[in-house]
Amino acid sequence: MTEQEIARRIQAGRDFITKAFPEDADYLTDQELKRPQPPLAKAPMGGELYDLPTDFSSLPIDRDFLHVINSRKSCRVYTGEPIALTALSYLLWCAQGVKAVRGQRYATLRTVACGGARHEFECYLALQGVTGLPDGLYHYLPMTHQIERLPDAADRAAFITRSLCGQSWGAKANAVFYFSCVFYRAEWRYGVYAHPVVLIDSGHITQNLYLAAASIGLGGCAVAAVEPACANAAFGLDGREESIFYAMPVGAVRPEDHAAEDAFYAFVKQEGL
């Protein structure tokens, strides 16, 4: 790639961020044109349904918010010990839970912020070592706070590693959260200007997930290096109207693994950074 092409792409990326809402007076979004809005959430995909507990009183939730903030960090080393179904339910609720519906079906009010309350994301899961659940692939149903089991990958560990662009540490997590975007949910409101908003919104989800995990003694690490074709194929997505683009493994962790965590940053010492 030439220096000129590198400079062009960098400037295009900067423009993507800073010129999200140019003033095009003659442009109207589908919402402004009064076209029907898309569903607030994806319908069940036909898998076996599992109800998720909503009583979180059994969890060791850290109520000291500043301590949770200060203890939050990225964790890539997991013990492999099982986690409770209630813990998984808590994580899903904190990341995408529906608190109320505005109007009859205009918008969902959730546990995370989202531009225009569009909540354009779906959450899929690769689970292993969750008490009370068979290991496998799942889809979260936020309107009913359930998960449905989907056809499993032939080799789940290999799938997780491939889907995270070769990051094999993710295959040791109890839960890998895969976030897809149903693009038209955001495009209906924001049209051609929707896509920077999508990226902003996705950060709200993973930060909630980070804090929720930290508050119950679990750890995770958000991953932008996701192979969408691999992930979409596993969860039966078309990759055009809906595509996975972000992931976050979460699992049981322990303080004595700090040295193993530090090994991910050995290059800092080696290169004198």
C-alpha cells in the first residue's frame, strides 16, 4: 500500500467519525417519511427455550460502584470453573435487558444507552461450563429474557478461535458474547448517517458488560478482531441485513493469574516501551 493510499484511508476514517451528520436538507430518513419501523427485537429462531432467572440476590454483587470501576480490566485468562446460570442471566440483563417499552412498540428502554433508543443489536452466545445449561450456541431474547439453543458448531473451541481471528484464549471462556447489528433498526431512524452511531452504541454495551462482570468477580475482554463470515455462518445470519461485528469472552478468573495476564504485554518490557 502506498503512502498516498494510507493517507487517503486514514482521512476517510477520520471523516467517517467527524462528519456523521452533514446538513443535507433534501434528505429524509425512513422514519421521517413515515415508513413502518422494523421490529424492536428479532423473533425467536426456533431453538429450545430456556428461561433465565431474574432474582440476582444470590450473586455476590459488589455494591461499591467506585470499586467496580477501579477493578474493571480486560481479562484473557480463565480458570475453566463453571459459572452459575444466574450469573449469565445477570450479565445479559446488564448488557441488553429490556426495562420497558415506550409507546405500544416505538422503542425499548434498556439497561444501556443507545442513539434514538433503536437498540440495533442482537446477542448470540457460545457457552460452556454454565451450570444448568448444555454447552453450545445460543441466542438471547431480550423481550422475554430467555435464551434459545441453536445448532452447535462441530468443534466449538475451533469455531471460537477462528471467529476471534486466531485468539485461542477466547475458547477458554465460559461465555463468548457475539454482538450483531440489525442494520435497518438504526438506518430507519438515521438513514445514511446511522453507521457511526452504531459504533458509538456498541461501546455502551461492552462497558456495561465489563462492569457487570467485575461486580460479580468475573472477567472479560472485548474483541474487535472478529471474523464475521465465520461467526455469521455459525449463527445462521445472512451477513448483509444482520452481521456480527463485535465479541466479548467472559469467564471465571482468579487473582493469582495476574502473571499470566501480564504475559500478554511482555512486549512492553522487551521493546522498552
